Amino acid sequence: MAARPYWKGQIRLALVSIPVEVYSATKSGATIAFNQIHEPSGKRIKYEKVVPGIGPVDVDEIVKGFEYAKGEYVLLDEEEIEGVKLESKKTLELTQFVEAQDIDEIYFEKPFYVVPADDLAEEAFIVLREALRRSNKVGLGQLAMRGREYVVSVKACGRGLVMETLRYADEVNKAASYFRDIGEGDPDEELLDLATTLIDKKTGRFDASDFHDRYVEALRDLIERKKKGKTLNVESEDGDAESRGSNVVDLMAALKKSIGGADGAKSKAKATPAKKSATKAAPKRAAARKRA
């Protein structure tokens, strides 16, 4: 089944309009969904929409309301909400261009893929894509989707464009209120060198497939064991955590031990291929002795 566009409209740059389709670039990861169960009967808990003093009500009788004072509501139906006119419902106008690094990562929210809507739009789409790539700029604009208007960024990505919704300034908590009590002093230089060395030893290329949700896997394993009626021994980690917290950590010794461990893992990894190659070489030597 072909993916359905999340939004369809046009990107406008001055007098140039480019019909596009927008698709979600991400999907929800694997999760374990639980239902609430009435333990004595083993039956699932159900929820009903009720009005105090009236009881259960029909879904068709429900409308949206905004509480402007305690217990006082302005009622709106779907047609009235849909009738709110915003040009950004159908048009994303790029009104500003900035350096990519000028936008703090904390403002980025959700990515989308942008593609030309048809063959006629492709030429203008490619021109915009390459202009963004050559200038190393990100386009900014506003777009109305699914009941709200977003600030969005648009940048070149492979053969297409990536659009990312951005958080508004009032949606981001100021870091200073959380960081103000953290000291500003410089760390011990030897400790800093050790930490930097450890980071260097563990540095590599990012590959998203290297990571997986271990919590979901553990839950699945727990569910499978429960289904098979196996006895479960769930050990508490509270005791270990308490003992770890009560010890005074020798930071210097811990960093040195960490670096040593990294060295050991690396040397072990290097030794493994050598062992395999020696095994492969043995039959060749035996054949040589037979010919002699």
C-alpha cells in the first residue's frame, strides 16, 4: 500500500510556486501496549463517555468547547474549526534563509520528506534543492497542519528535501534556569586528558541500526515466560544502587580503568581475525607437505 501524504500544497519562493507532497520521515518504534484488566474476572476495563447527572451520551452529541471561565464554554463544531482561513494551510512560503548551524538542535521537532507533486513540478523543485545545497542555507516558513501552524525549516537531502517542524520560542525552557547551579571552574587537566582519551577510543561513525530498544525486548521476554508458566525471579537493583551511591568514587582511577578496558577490548577484537586466518592457512601447509 502506497504511503499517503501527510500534507499536500505548494512551496512558494517569491513568485515561484512548486506543488509538493509531504510524507512523515519517521515512524513509531516497537512498543508493548497494555490493557487494564479487572483481575477477579480477567475481563478488560471499558471506558464510557458520560455527563455528570445524565450518564452515557452518544458520540454524535459531542462537540468541542473552549473554557473561557470556570464552567463556561464557547462551543465549536468541526466545520467552524475547518473554516478558519490560513494561507499556510495550502502554501508554505519560504520567507527567510539562515545558516543551518544557526538553529539550535533543541528547536527541531519532527522531520518530513518533501517530493514534487508531479512531473511538471520537478524542474522547479530541483532548482530549489540545488540552490539550497549550493548556498548551504536552510529555508524557513510557516505551515498549517493537523490543527496548528508550525514554523518549519526546509533543506536539501539527497534527491529531495527534508522539512522539519520547529518548536516556538515559548515551547523551549530556558537552559539557564536548570544549569545555573553547576560550577564554571575548569576541571583538573589530567582528568580532562583521560576523559578525552576515553572519548577518542570510543569514537566511530553513527549507525542507527547499532541501537535497539532493550526495554521492549526484555518486556517481550517477560511476557513469553509468563505465557509458558515459567517461574520468574525478578531481582531488585535497589541494594546495588545504594551500595554504589554510598561509595566515594576515585575519578582518576575510574577513568584509567575505563581506558584500560577499552584497550583490552580493542586488542581482543584485533586478535580474533588473526586466529581465523591461521586456521584457514593450516590446510594449505598440510597440502604442501603431502606433495613433498
